[in-house]
Amino acid sequence: MIDQFADLVRKSRSRRRYVAADPIPREVLLSLVDLARLVPSAMNAQPLRYRVVSDPAEVAEVFLATNWAGGLRTGPAPAPEERATAWIVICSQNPPFPPGIDVGIAAQTINLAANAAGYATCMLGAIDRPRIAKALNLPADVNIELLMAVGRAGEKVQLEELSPDTPTPYWRTEDNVHHVAKRKLEDILL
Ligand SMILES: Cc1cc2nc3c(=O)[nH]c(=O)nc-3n(C[C@H](O)[C@H](O)[C@H](O)COP(=O)(O)O)c2cc1C
């Protein structure tokens, strides 16, 4: 059981290229948010709200507000046929205290659930929030906390070990594989 869960955690990598021809059904997106509804929340205040974006015109509009539009740090921006087919916009509304930890718990739950269902995600914080709020006509008292790209994975990602001489924490090789390096257990124990 723990092995199955470990495999899910290992494979649930951020993907930045998707299969645009294979969109994630809206009911699957809603089932992801339905799970996020159940996760821990400080004082059970549950300040998070979600906009599920699956309409192709809206999906394209939100893409323009991501830093992918200007190119990935590890290579060119995804071509139209490699773009995410949906977004989940994690928002907060009148949070009684900073909602960041709630957001992280919800986001990783969505990521794991999406991967368990055969899809993939990427959390995006470097986004043009006013542009997304306008494109989606979000209410004025709603704060965009984090954007999640969702779709069928269109790239391979390989886990690596982060050592003192690893030049960058992630990189792409000529075979178009994205490598992501993680610190070793002995390096994170205090
Ligand atoms: C809060 C947060 C914000 C992020 N923002 C971006 C982003 O704007 N653009 C991007 O390409 N990746 C973004 N990422 C994804 C990270 O780059 C990614 O988690 C990291 O490279 C490690 O890869 P992994 O998720 O496969 O472990 C973000 C991740 C988190 C947790």
C-alpha cells in the first residue's frame, strides 16, 4: 500500500507539456476539486474557492497570463498542441488568516488525484493575476492564490538526486526529457 502511494508521489511531477488533442473531461476536473474540499484547513475555515476552466476559448485566454507564454526556463514555451487543456484556479475569499498552507495542501491533493486518474498538473505562481481575474470575470473580493494547469502529460520527467555540484534544480536534455533533482534524505534531516 505504501509502495503504491510512494509510486504515485514519485510520478506526480510537474508537467509543462500536455497532449492538447486529449482534453481532460470536465467531470474529472470537478472530481478533483471535490476531493480538495475534504483536505485539512486551519481552524476548518475553508476559505478556498475554485474556478474550473475547461472552455477552450477561456483556456487559451488564461494561457496568455502564464509565464509559459514567454518561454519556460528550461526551453521554449509549449506549442499550441502541447498546452494544458484545463486550468484550476485556486482562490481565497475573505480568509481569516493567510491561506497559503491551505492552498498547498489543496494543490498537492489535486496533483496526486489527477495523476492517480492518469492526468498531470503543474502549479503556477508566476502568473498575471489581474489578467486572469478579468478574463474569468472573478468577483472583486476573490484573490487568486495559485493556478494549476491540468491535462494529459505530453512529456517525460525523470527524478534525479540533488548534489552540491548539480548546477540547476531542473533541466531539459536534448531528448526533451525534463529532469528534476531532489535533495537526499540525509541532506534534509536536521
Ligand atoms: C507555489 C508554486 C509555484 C510554482 N510556480 C511555477 C511557475 O510559475 N511556473 C512553472 O513552470 N512552474 C512552477 N512551479 C512548479 C515548480 O517549478 C516545480 O514544483 C519544481 O520545479 C519541482 O518539480 P516537481 O513539481 O516535479 O517536483 C511552482 C510550484 C509551486 C509549489
